[in-house]
Amino acid sequence: VPNSTQAISDNVFRGCTVLSEVSLGSGLLSVGANVFKDTAILSNAEKMLIIDGWLIQYLDTKDEKLSITEGVYGIADRAAMDADKLSQVTLKGVKYIGAYAFYRCDDLYRVVLDDALVQLGDLAFAECPFLANVNLGKGVQTIGSYAFAGCETLEQVTIPKSVTTIGTQAFRDTAAYE
């Protein structure tokens, strides 16, 4: 994928069963869902599939903690969706979190993000009913629509001055919204 490519849409390589290698360009700002589903690349991955700085798919459904402290700057759409055992997420150096990235992670209660975060996608942490602790960091510019919707126990969110866009109902059905 050339450096000039900014986005890879959902399902682009899905079903390319013999696809075993890929190189993602440095210009990517988003990676869609299921991009490598039913490929040799995904079937050879163990705990998670990371390609050229992007967490494409989180596969360890029994792990309670996801900690990324270097080498990843983007989380693909739906990368950890429905990871219902996941309770804590620490992402350091991640700039982009895609749509539905951590959607419906039923046990998720703590998220730590650093100042590298620039964009939080639509429904990124939505429907995580026990998510009570989120630190957005000082670099975030965009909070997507419904980003935290349905996070019933989320009581307080500090929105840094760097934020220029907050999507529709980003905090709907949270304790903070009430």
C-alpha cells in the first residue's frame, strides 16, 4: 500500500486466502474493519495482528489487559470489538483509534491514553458499561460521534483544550451526560 494512501476501507483484502505479506504505507490515517479477514496473514497471528504500526486485530479474547507502549500508532476499526474479557487498556504513542475499536468490551473499566492521541473514532468505546476512568490526553483533536455512548458508569471526562470537534452524542447515556 503506497505512502500516499490515507485510508483502507473495510474488507479490502478479505477472502484473499493466500495473502501472507503486506506492507502498509506511512500515510495511513485509518484502517477499516475486517481488512485481512480470511487471509493467511490473520490466520498466522497469535495474540494480535500488528502490521507496520497498526493494530489490525486483537485476537486474545481471554486476556484482561491490553498494553501498547511503543511501535503502534493506529488502531483499526473494530480491532478489539466484543473483547468481553478485556478490562484495562493502555495505549501509549497511539494517534488514531478507529470506529468501534473497543465497542462492547463488557468488562472494560479503565483506559489510559497519552498525549499522542489525535483522533478518537465514532463509537470507539461505546457500550462499555463499566468504563469509569478515561484520560484523553492533551493532544486529542477529534472525539467521534457516540465515542463513549452507553458507558453508563463514566461520570467525569476532562476535555482538553486541543479538542476542536466533538461528534454527535459522544457521551450519550453516561453518568456524565446525566
